[in-house]
Amino acid sequence: MAFDCTQDSGVWPWLALPAIHPILVQTINFWGSIDSGEFLGTFDPDAWTALTQVEWTCGPPDVGLPAHGVYRSQPTADPNRAHYGLTFYDDADRLVADLSGQGVTFRTRNFEGWREDAKEKLKPPAAPAFDYAPKDVVGVEAQSQSFLAPLSRGDSVATTGLITKQNGLRPNHPYIGGSGDHVNSTHMGEIGRQFGELLLGRAVRNTGGAIRFDHYVELGAPFEVDQIVESASGDSFSAGVSQNGRTCTEMTMTYRFSD
């Protein structure tokens, strides 16, 4: 299915970011898949869904904002599982981002009760003290947009992070929205970029990657980010995100250094 994209940043504030910024790429992945599924009748707006895996490749650094795209639904034998593909292009028909994703629909589980139980077990403090990395070190416009602490290079290369409704969601964050139920895929893309800048000590440009989601990361509670493996080619890194002793997410990010 082909579709057009608005380029009005007054309607969609994340369009003020560069076209291949992880926040923009993961946000259009969400809206492109949800809106296309609703239009085609393959998405149930009354059921809870979760993204379980996403992979993406970005276009050139100077590509324009997404202007149009194509959605590809890939039916599976399990009606509660979904596979899809999305490709976005700018006004000059240059690639902005090519994405493929997998998700699950919770049709038989008491989702609300299950989520409340998970949050209760974690019992995050109301306002934990946290030492965020300086905004220039993680490449954000305002200190409030820093999600991670300074990097520790001990037995492992790691840091901690904390995302709350106050620093991680609109209107407090200028670009990231969401349900407010958990740390979402857009947050994870930005965690990966910020971790890359801490790890490499330079501004990095998102060129692609993959994220696997195994368990929710809760808002309002600290989490850990650890480097998993260093790329031999020097143009990618992998990291794991864990919370309360449980591995929640693993990601690989490819990059170029920003000028």
C-alpha cells in the first residue's frame, strides 16, 4: 500500500529533527505501521499490541523529510503475530528509511492487570536522584533530554539510564510521545544513539540497526546499558538494556561520525 506523509512539524514535532535521526525513524515506524494497519483492517485498535523486533536502514545524511512511502503486510500463520515492512522516501524519491518489524497482539491475556502487577513488583521510587550526562556529551538540545548517566569503563563498558514521564514524553520532551505505559521503541532508538556518543566520544549519525524487545522497560525506574560486542569494522556497536536484573532489550546500531 502506498501513502503520503505530512511534512508539517507543527502537527508532528519530531519532523524538526534530521530525517535519519533515530527518534524520527522509530516514530514514523510506529505511525506508519499503525495507520497502515488500521486503513487495511489488519490492526485492531481495541487490542494491546507490542513491537518485538525492528530492523532499519537509513538513506544518505542529507536526505529530506519523508514525503511518501510503501507499507507491506506479511501475513503469518499465527493471527496474534504480525510481520510488516515500511519504506519511506523524500520529495526527490531518495530513501529515508527502510524498515521491517515484528509484533504481537495480546488477545487472550489480561494485559492491564498483567502490566499493573509488573509495575507493582518493580516499585520504582517516586523521584530517584540521578546524575545525567551533560547534554553536549550525548548530543541533545537541552539537559532534560539526556537519558543516560556518564559512561563507566571498568570490568565492562556500561552506564545507567532513567526515563520518566517528566523527561521522556511530550509535552516535557519536545519530540517523543507514547502511551506512557513503558519505555517505548522510540526511546530505545535514542538510548542507542546517546550510548553510541558516550561510547565513541563523538557525535554519531544513525545509518541503521536492529532492536529486539524481550521485556518491557518501565518508566520511572533506573535501567542499565552495557556494551555487548565491539564491531571489528568500527562502524557499529551492540548494547543490552536490563532492568531489575532482567535483560529487556538488545540492539545493534550502525553509524557514521557526524561532521
